[in-house]
Amino acid sequence: MEHALNITLFSQVLFLTLAVGLIFQYFRLPTIIGYVLAGIIIGPGFLQLAGDGQSVQTLAELGILVLMFMLGLELDISKFRKSLKSALGIAIGLLVLSAAVTYALSFVFHWPPSLVIILSFMTALSSTAVAVSFLRSMNLLQSQEGGLAVGILIAQDILVVPMLLVVGTLDSGLNVRSFFELGIALGAVAIILFAIFEFATHPQWIRWLERIVSKGVSQPALAAIVLCFGAAALSGSLGLSAAFGAFAAGLLLGNIGTVGSSYRSAIEPIHDILVMVFFISIGLVLDVSFAMAHWFEILVLVLVVSILKIFGTAALLMVGGYDRSQALRLGSILGHIGEFAFIIAALGLADGMLSSDQYQLILTVIAVSLIFSPLWTRIVCGSKSFAPQKA
């Protein structure tokens, strides 16, 4: 009877999540926020369908690894090289701006250094899924602007890897030893990424490894999952981030001939389910009463983040030679906080760098930023830019 009840509750959770996701998709809002909202509804504050959420949280941790693995699989190194310099420069420039503004705000809100670091990281990131949907609806995805925007998004996603290492290494505090360990970890990451990028420039090496990987692999979904979790475990045992191991494995496999495309198509359904569970888990721990009690601080942060990202990105683009209208358009498309900020915040909480109140503050700011992202883009670009494309 207990098992039947669990199946019933599980079915209710899935149905509610699907319904909320479809509603958000109909109104052209980020679906991931629909999943977060579904988590809030089924969580302890409302329907209490998910219990303590421990099993959901375990699946969510697996979802993080699959998300990073899929990110690596989708990164085409040969295409990214063309916009590497400008995209990486803008992404790093935005990170520097975020750090400066966050540090200035810390004197107003009395934030500790650990919170300043995590806020700087999260405000420098945008959602690839949300931004690409904007570009597609505005018929810009295949344009030069769209190519640069995608390059910036990829550069930001790559920066997630050292960000996770920083958060994971500095959990013991800001001291000489932690900075030394961080330097070693970042050096190891740089060497591994350089080796993968260098490998991708030698077709004969790619063909050789493709023959090895493809031989005897009749179940690509199982092979992809094993390689993802195996690389994550190896990376974690070496003192690096488990998420980095999953990303590095995906990056390597994604640039080996047809292996990457077969793995992507095979693992995509698993990826979609685990990522959905990850965002549901965010909603389970998001405290609505906390958001209402701290609405002013949240409002200020969302406004500062939006202004910083829209106009900061536009300023960096104008320095790079883009005219003002193009720069503002791309700035508005990238003017929100991305889903990887949830991962950074979750790691910060797990490592003790964030208190529960600070974690709630960050979760709420990210969620509100994503919810209002279509509004900022419509204000800057105009509602006609979002007309449905002809089939």
C-alpha cells in the first residue's frame, strides 16, 4: 500500500510539473522557472507532496553532473575558436564588473567575503537556454550577432568550471593555503582544457580515438552515463570538482567525430528528466516567506543585476566595435542570471560558504531575474521582435 501511495504521489508531482512547464512555455516564459515554481507548490510550504525532498535532492545532484556533461558534448571547439578571443574577453570583463559592483554593495548590505564571491560569480552568468530562445524568436540565431551571443554564452559556461573550483576550494576560508590549493587546481584545469582543445586540432588523433570509442559500444546511453559519472568520480578523487570531470569528458567526446552526436541524442531524454528534477529541488527549498520578508533587498539586487548585465554587456560590445542598438539588443538578451548560478549557490551552501538565509536570498534573486528576463528584452528590443517565426 505504501508503494502504491508513493507511485501516486510521484505521478502527481510529474503531472503538476508538466502542467506548470507547459503553461510557462505557452506564455513564452523560461520553462526552468516553471519547474522551480512546481517545486515550490509541491514542497513543504504548500501541498507537501515531496516529503523532505531527500530523494529528489539526490537525483538533483546527478542532474548537475549530467548537465555539465551535456554542456561539454554540445560545445563545438572548431566553431568556438572563431569567436574565442572576443567572447571570452566580454565574459571575463562582465565578471570583473560584477565583482566590482558586488563589492561596492557589500558595504551597504554588510555582506561577508564569501557571499561577495558567489554573488559576483552568479551575476556574471546568463542562461544559454533562455538566451538562445530569445535569439531564435528574433531571427538572430544564425546572424553575426547571434553567433557572438552564443560565443559569449559558451565562454560563460566554460567559466563555470573555475568558479566551481573556487567555491569548492575556498570553503575552508580565505587564507594562503586555500589560495595555493586553488592555484594548483586551476592550473590542472587549464592544462586539461588546453590538451582537449589541442587534441581537437588534429584530425588523425580524432579518427583514431573515434575508432576506439565506437568499437563495441552498442548502448550509447549507458556508455555516456558511465563515462559521465566515471569522469566525475575520477576528477573528485583527484581533488578537482566532480562537475569539471563530467564537463571535460563531455567536451572530449563531443569533439570526436560522430561519437558526440550519438551520445547527445541518446542521453538527451535522461538529461531533460534529471535537469527537471534539479530545478524542482530548487523550488523545494525556496522559502516564499523569506522572499516576502526581504523583498526590498531582493528588488534592489534584481534591478542592479539587470542594469549591470544589460548596460555592462552593451558597453563591452561597443568597445569591441558594435553600434549602440546592436550592443543594447545583445545586452538585453543576456541581461539575466543563468541556471548555473543555482549550481554555484548549491555548492556554496553545501561547503558552508553560505548561510541558509544567504542561500535563500540568492535563489530568489536568480528566480526573479529569470522571470523578468522577457520583460527587459521586450522593453529594449520591442514586442515585434518576438513575433512567431513562419514555418
